[in-house]
Amino acid sequence: MIAQQILNGVITGSIYALFALGFTLVFSVHRVLNLAHGGVFMVSALFAYYLVTSGVSIWVAAVAAALAGGVVSGLIEIVALRRLRRFPPHVMEFAALITTLGADIVIINIGHKLTDAQTVRFPFGTFPNVFFNLLGLRISFLQIAVLLTVGAMLLFLMYYLYRTPVGLKLRAVASSEKAARLMGVNPDAVYLQTFFISGVMAGIAGVLIALSFNSISAHMGEPYMLKAFVIIVLGGLGSIPGCVMAAIFFGVAQTLCVVYLPPGAPDIILYSLLFLVLLVKPSGLMGSAAAISIVGRRA
Amino acid sequence: MNYFSQYLPLADIFLLALGFAFSQQVVLRAGVFSVATAGFASLGAYCSAILVTTYGWPAPAAIAASLLFGTAAGWCLSLPLARLRGIYQAIATLAFVQVVIAVMLFATSITGGGLGINSIPKSVGTGTLLAAAIITGYVMFAMQRSGIGRAFDAIQQEETVAAVLGVSIRRYHALAFTISGAIAGLFGGLQSLNTYTLTPSSFSFTFVIMVLGYIVVGGRRSAWGPVVGVAFLTLLPELSRGLAEYRPIVTGIVMIAVMIFLPLGLADTFILSLKRRKRQGNLVEGGTHVRSAS
């Protein structure tokens, strides 16, 4: 029984990790909390829904939705953030929160209009509904897909950041935009790329999460945004492996709280936990100060 | 007379929003990135509503209690949070707001849970709200002109310099939190006695966004900032009914545009340009003007 609960928790945590990875990537490179991430996530899910209902297979729809997420996220970078980089960092930090929040409001309300404020669902059988029994635990094909995707995304990000020339540029811009510019790196291109990748990840997350819970609505991103805050703080702001570990820890903790505590209590505990972590160890549970500065933190 | 009375509810909304905007402005002005206003307002609102409905307190006493409760909450929150900076502060205060909402939902026997508290007797009219808003506005204005205002400005612009000049950052951040809590508590109490009902979702993330929007659009420095911001974001969509449907989208676009093109906000940019014009005028008339950099 408890083993099944822990497995469910790991899967819930992986779902949070799916969402939080793209969010963390942007934060680690830009030092910007992209509050529109939830909006991008919703756009992709909605886009996949429209494609599936017009007869496209879910696999094609998922790829298209991921690309759509990337494009929307890139647009947000160009419209809402590019012009802010002329401000000094502490002004930019505030300004970026406001503009991405503005972008999020706009996106969510367009989604709201498109769906007529309704919750829409994928038609039954969009994704093969198969269950496996693994050592007496029950796990669905979709859940395995979620776990595999999180693993693949994590590997891809680590490879991309630390083993490719593009990743090197990205880390250079993250540690000092000025120095990178002098070395012939175009920061605007790097930022756009980061946002595109982050958007693609939000897109994949959007489709998988929409399939997992089979519900898509304009406001579907909001609860995940709040959880993503908890996760990136727990994992160490800007640390990518820390983010995945924190997400899984959070998922397990939440599932166990929901099972063993009265309803309503888990939220109090989890947000108080966030509060405490920020007070006691703002660099997060996994991320030492040094680990953050590798991925880039302008102190 | 009829013409005015149909706009009275709108005036109430405007004045309440103005109060919350002042509360948000105080912290931003001191360089504290707190979004805790929603939490303080929620505490204040529940405090008044419970005292009036369950314990039968008279309205003025309940509102005074809200004010005190908000002040105390602000001061308590400032103790741990003065250690954090920037985004960390924003996330921590957002966590505080979430904890407040979760507690209000959880403590069903006291707060009514998700259904909230209904049929609160309406004992606060537009006049009271107007008085409260004017007094708060005056306090803000006076504070801006005093040493506290100058210290806030110094901290907001460059903390290191402020510290070197002998401004105690910890003390002024604590002060900003406390004042913000007091104002939000007061207006939270007023709102619950003005609008009949109160639910935990009245002061949720949406509220946080709205209040931030007022200050961003209006401006962070002058006491006129919140007035302009609230007027722009609440009155315009209400008066032009065609836009009302697209109100959130317009709010979002305005937030982006103002931040990019007028990062100081409408009121502050206007005041700054007035000052510049005046200074240039003096230069032309008075010839040499040594103390032009103020």
C-alpha cells in the first residue's frame, strides 16, 4: 500500500518536474522568473487538443504543440523581456516579473475566450490506456511515458548545457553578459534560444499533463506555477538536477500528506515548508551556492 | 442625484483598491519586493468579519482591531523576511499569501472554509472609505516628505550606498512591512464590512496581480502613483462598457507597455517631466544655476 503511494508520489513529482524544468532553465540563465510559463504550458495543451479533435494523431499533435510552445515562449522573450535588458539588474528583476505576469494574463485570457471558460477533454482513447503490473504495483503506460520524458529532458539539458558549444555560450551569457558579448556571443540569440527550449519543454509538459488528468482549461497553469516556485526554491534556485530531485521529493511528500492528513492541511504544510527553506537555507536543499553559480547567478 | 448614486459602488471599489495599492506601494518604495499585501488584507478582513458576526463587536472597534492585527502581522513577517532580497522575498511573501489562504480554507469552524463568511452587516459606506483613503494618502504624502521617505528612496536606489550613509536597512525594511501590514489590515477590515461576503479566494493570486498592476501603472514613488494606477485600471474599463469584457487582456498589455516604455509609471514620469521643465525654465531665466542636480 505504502509502496504504491510512494510510486504515485514519484509520478506526481515527475509531472511537477516536467513543468518546472523549463521554468528553472530560464531562471538559471536569465535570473528571470518567467511567470508566463504557465500560460505557454496551457497554450500547448490547448493547441494539442484542437489538433486531436480535428483528427490529427496524438503523436503529431504533441510535436506540433511542443513547437507551438517554443514559438510562444520566444515571442514572450522578444515582446516582454528584450527591451528590459537595458535596465540595471535589480530593476530588470522587478520589471521582468511584471511584464511576464502581464504576458501570462494576456495569454490566459485569450485561452479563456477561446474555450468559452469551459474545461475541455481529449476524446476517449486518445492515448493508449494500458496498465502494467510491476512487482505488484500498478502503473499505466502514460505514467511510464511521463517518467521517461522527465529522464530524457534532464539528460538533454545536462548534455546541452555542458557538452555543446551552444551550451557553452549560454553559460557564458549567464555568468557575464558583457564578457560574453566581448567574446563575440550574441546574447539576444542565446536568450531567444533558452526561451524556445523552455517553451518546448512547457509544451511537452502541457500535453502530458493534459493527458494525465484529461482536462484542459485556461487556468490550468496556475497551480503548477505555485508549485514550481516551491520546487525551484527547494532544489536550489537555478540548479537543474536539484529541480528534478526537489520535484520528486515534493510529489512524494504531497501524496503522503494527502493520504494521511485531513484535507486542506497539505497546502499549509507545503507552503510553510517553502517559507522555512527560504529563511533557513535560501540556496535550497540540493544547491550549494557554488552549484548555482555554475549555471549562472549574477550576484 | 440618481446619476451619482449609480456610481457609488464603483467609488467603493475605487477607494478600497486605492487603500490596497498604498499598502503595496510602501514596500516597493523601500526596495522590498513583497506581495504580502493580499495576506495582510485577508487577515484584516477575517478579523473584522469574525469580530462583528460572531462576537457582535461594533464596527469601529472591529476595524481598529483589523488595523492592529495587520500591523502585528506585518511586523512579525518583517523579522524573518528582512534577511531576503529581490525575487527570494517575492517568493517568500507569495508563500505567506498561500499559507493564509490555506489556513482560511482549513479552519472551517472559525472562518467558514471555502464558503467564507456571508451576510456581514454593511456598516461601512462610501464616506468612511473616502475618509480612510484620504487619511492614508495624507500619511503616505507626509512620509514621502519626511526622513523616512528619503531613507526609503536611498535604500530602493542602492542598498550599499544607503548602508554606508548610515541608513539601517533592516529597520526601514521592518518599518515598510509594518506600515504595509497596517494599511492592508485596515482596508481589509473596511472591505469585509462594506461588501457583505468574504471568501478566502477574495485575496488570492489574482488580487496580488491586480494590486501590483496598480503600482506598476501608476508609479512607485509619489503618493499620486496609486491614485493614477487605480483610476487607470479600475475606472476606465468600468466606464467604457465595451472594453469591460477584455479588461484582463487590456490590463496585461498595459502592464507590459508601461514597464517597457515608462518604467517609472504614469504619475512618476509625469511628475519627473514637470520638474525637469521647471528646472530648465529656471536655468533660462536665472542664468547660471549651480545646484541643478538634485
